[in-house]
Amino acid sequence: DAGIMITASHNPKDWNGFKLMLKKAEPLFIDNGSLDVLKIIQNKSFVKDVKKGKAKKKSFAKEYEVFLKSLFKKSSKQDLKLVIDQSNGSGVYEVNTLKKLYPSAKVINGKVSGNPVHEPNPLSSDARKQLVAEIKKQKADLGLIFDGDADRVAFVTSKGLFVRPDILLCLLAKELKKGPVIYDTRSSQAVADT
């Protein structure tokens, strides 16, 4: 019926909070109920649960691994030398699966921690400094950096240059060669042109 994720995503840890979801993982926003939740909190008008639910623990690691592997064509997979910055966040499945696909990958900040080494925002140049240094040290082909809840990733070239997300989307769209492609309106005109 609903879901809650405790996360600060790519924000500093002090901004930790809840992401609320409705059925079918629809995010809860102002126009579909978050103001109602705010009123309940402000009025302290909580409904006492008559029947307690049950907690279920389920790992989706295997399903995720199968999904990721399906994206790689055996013939096109190159032996890339990767450096992966997990940002001390929850991207354990993502990083472990990448390590299976690329065993030589070097992982930094791979321990989940409430005190990340850097802000878990892959768009921040300060957050990428350690990754850039490690790419150069390892003479790696590519660097990846996840945000705190691993729903966002950014890429850094072998020369330490940040690949802008809109440019990456252009490359992915060209590779897929079938649409539609949904993108944020804040993207550059290059995305629409591609």
C-alpha cells in the first residue's frame, strides 16, 4: 500500500529524511497527499493501528545482478579498468554487481557509513576530487561515483574530466537507437537535438 525510504540521497547527512511512496511506488507529492500527511503530523491526529502488519526482509541482489548483466552484450564488453566511489552510501548491490562484471575494479568509500568521507553528491566537484585522484593513480579508464542512495551515478574520464549527465544521456540515447527517451527539462538543447 505504501513505502518509506530513509534517505538524504545526494544531500548532506544532516538533511536525512523520509521519501514516501504510494502504491506502485508513486512518489508522494503536494498534489497527491503530502499536505494531508503534514496536517496529520501538525494536528497529531494519528490513527491507532488495529491490526499490526508483518515485516518482510527480501534481498533483490540476484535479480539486480541478472538485470545488469542483461545490459552487457558479451561481445561488446571490454576489459575496462574502473574506479568506483560508493560515497559510503547504500550502493552495495550496484557496486558488488559491477565488481562481478569488472573484477579488477577498484572501490573507494565502499563501507556504508553515517559519516561519509565526502558529500554524497556526484555532481559536486568537491565530492569527485578523491575519485579523480584515484583514477589518475590507478591509470583507470573510467570512474563512477554514486550518490548516497545509489539512484544517481556520474562518470569521470581517464583524464579526470566530469561527463555531464545530459551529454551522457545523448550517448545512451544514440546507443539504444529506440525511444522514447524521457529527460529533465533542465537538460541542455543537445539532448533534444540528439
